Amino acid sequence: MVAMPAWETHWHKHPGVRSGDQLSLGERSADRMRNMMGSWPFVFSFFAVMITWALVNTLFIEHVLHHKPFDPYPYILLNLFLSMLAGVQAAALLIAAKRADAISSEIAIHTEHNTDDIKTLIAENTALTSQVKKNTDLLDEIHLHVANIGKKVGAEMGNFPPATTPPPPS
């Protein structure tokens, strides 16, 4: 069995949630984007790119190659890219939240249908239990009558061992 990374979710295994080919291209993209951008590898990669950017600009180009860096220290170009990324991530978060709401809605509808089915089964079970109780009470009453008949008519009537035929009437 292949272990799933800790950041992946299991909602797609829920029977009430659409998945795979049932999803539109936008829904599949939103799921992939949420799974990618909301993960530790993304965070670590993001920090690695920022550190690499600073090291390449400051140390490598300026100090090793003795050239003017393409984005000197306040890293204005990096700030521009981060601002653009923040704008895209805001939209991505809204898309992912909308998809999460859709998943929650599908699960809620599935749960509601299951609850209705369970209520129907409980009602049917209650009706059957009442019928069994009624039949058991009737059976107890029949046994009581048979026992009373045996006492009134004679000791031999109604008092014979199981799996044998009753004695013929005298």
C-alpha cells in the first residue's frame, strides 16, 4: 500500500462527493491548486527561491563576478513578483474556498439522504418490532389457554412430551 503524504486529503473517497471525471476542468484545477499551494513543500520551495534570489543577486553576481546585480538589495523586482504572486494567491484562495464549500455541500446532502434512509429504516424496524410483540403476546395467551384447558379437562390433556403425538381422547 502506498502511503499518501500527510498534506493530502481523503475527501475524494467519500461516496457523496464527486471526483475524477465527474468534476469540471475548473474544479480539478482548484483541487490541484489547493493541494499544491497549501502544502509544506510549496512553503519550503517558496523560501528556497527567495533565499536563492537574494544569494545570487547579492553574493554571486556582486561579490563573485563583480558585476552589478540585476536586482540590487532592496530587491524591488522580487517585491514586484511577490506582489503579483499575492494577487494570484488571493484569487486562488477564493477559488479553493469555493471548491471546499461545494465539497461540504455535497457531503451535507449525502448525509441528509442517509439520515432520511435511516429514519425510514427505524420506522420500519419499530413497526416490525411492534408486530413481533403483538404476536408474542398472542402466543403467550394461547399457551396460557392451552395450559388452563389441560388443568380443567384432565391432567393428560396438553401435558405430553415434546415431539410426540398427544394421547387420544378417552
